[in-house]
Amino acid sequence: MTVDAPQSAVKWGVISTIKAPLVAILNFAAWHFELGAHRIYIYLDDDVPETLAALKSHPKIKVMHTDAVYWDKRKGRPDKHQVRQSLNARHANNRRVEVDWLTHIDVDEFLLPSGDVAAPLAALSEQALCARVRPIEALAPGDAVEPGETVFKAFHLNQKQRQAASLACFPNWGPYLSGGFLSHVAGKLFFRTGQKGLQIKIHNVILNGVQNPGQVELDEIELGHFHADSWQHFIQSYRFRLSQGSYRSELKPQVRTDGAMNLHDLFRAIESDGGEDALKAFFHEVCVADIDLCLRLKANGLLRRHEMDLQTLRHKHFPGINAL
């Protein structure tokens, strides 16, 4: 591939390990097909034969049921889902991949480009073996949301700007959160296919002992993350995230200040102080798109608004499949 390769010559795809209802999977796939994804590689992390059959019916989806037979060939099923994700991503990359670029993202993450996805990938130099897309977090609907839109909060890459904005936008909890985010700010990577021996982690890749070789920031694309887009979503995921997921105890604090708490300890302290009501109060300050928060985010250049008619796109790309 050359630097000035025409946009049409660049094919890209998505890898995802998924344990979710069929409707969520179809929404995820339809959105990325609409953006121009050439292939979507889905690894089902659960025994769901109806979902498997539905996905197999689409010619651009390569779906794998990660059953006992699959894991027996790989020295057993890892207990941690993060390890399973990495192994599945490596398996996809080592197959006969039919794209030039792949990104490994989750079913609650949606690429949000300012224009075309392929164009900025085509513009990268051959030395750029991977390109990072940064997340924006979906806010729960509040009184600042117009019909048909989803509102997101973004963050500044510069650490001083990020924490200043966090304090300005989230008066009570900004000191404990990196940019006001509950989930990762590292983002995810696009990586060139055909690199033998590439190790694919959740947020990074490693080739011949080098982490993220030739990495560039892909500013033209953001990653919309529906991490806590409703109170019900947040509280239903809370216990799992606290014990095994993104709030688990061994993770480092998000904020780079002396004495900073990680999210596990922060949430434990909030819950210990006031139970579920205190958690709900925290959620409403940090995760709900009310007018005051959106005005503060806008003043700091961190407000994003997108129209995402996932139901229409799902019917367009998967006609005849009743996912409800």
C-alpha cells in the first residue's frame, strides 16, 4: 500500500468478542457496515445458536462460536474475558484476513468519523503500523438532548488541560476522574494486517518486542463508547465491573496525582458512605446530559452530538431478521 493509495483501495474491518443480545450485535454491525466496513469478525463468547445462525447469514460477517472445541485447540478457555478478547483478535488477524486494516473494539463502541473511515487510513505513511482512535463517552439522556441524538463527552489529551476541564465540568467528582470518564481514555487501535507475530492487547499491539510501532493519532475518528448510557446500564454492570471488569481493584488510578484512588476504591467509598442512592447521585452528576453539564462541556470544547438511528440501519443491513 502506498501513501497516496486511493480511498477505494483501502479496506478495513472490525474484530469483536461479544456476549450480548442479538439486537445489540446487529446494531453494532449495521453501524460499521454503513461506515464502509468490508468485514466484521465476531467471536461469540456464549452458546447462542440462534445468534450464530443469524450472523452467519450475512456475507460480510465472519462469526466464530468460541465453544469447548475452539478453546481446546488453544490450551483451554481463559477465565479472564480480557485474555479471551486478545486471543480471539490474534486468531482473526492470523486468518486469511480480507482487509488492510483491522480494529479490535467492543460491542458498545462505535466508530464516529468526521468523514470517511478509509480516507485517513489511506493517508498514513507505510511506517505507521497502527493508529489510535480516542474515546468519547455517551451520556444518559437528559434535558439537553434533542430527539434522535446521542450526546457524548470528550476529553483533552494534554494532562493539565484534561484535569482543569474535569474540575470545571464535574465540580464534585472531577478531581477523582480522568477528564470525567468512567472508562478508558487510552482508546483503541487500528493496525495493519499481515504483520506476522503481532500480539494484540486491549489497548495496544506489540510486534517484535516493540509496543505500538509507528503509532499515530487518528484525529479524524472518535470512538463513541456506551459505557454507562443509562442508570440501569450502569448499575446492572456495576458488580461485574467492580470484581472483573474496568473497575477492578488491581487497576491503577486514572488521575495522575499523589494519593489518587482508582475507580474500585472510589466506588467502594461512595457506596459505603451512602449506598445505591449515593451511586445514583454520582451517576447523575457525571453521566447525564442535563443542560448545566452540557453547557460546561461545550465551554471546554468537549461536547459532541451525533445522530445514530441504529434501528433504521439495522433494518437496512439485516432485513428479515427479527432481533426483538
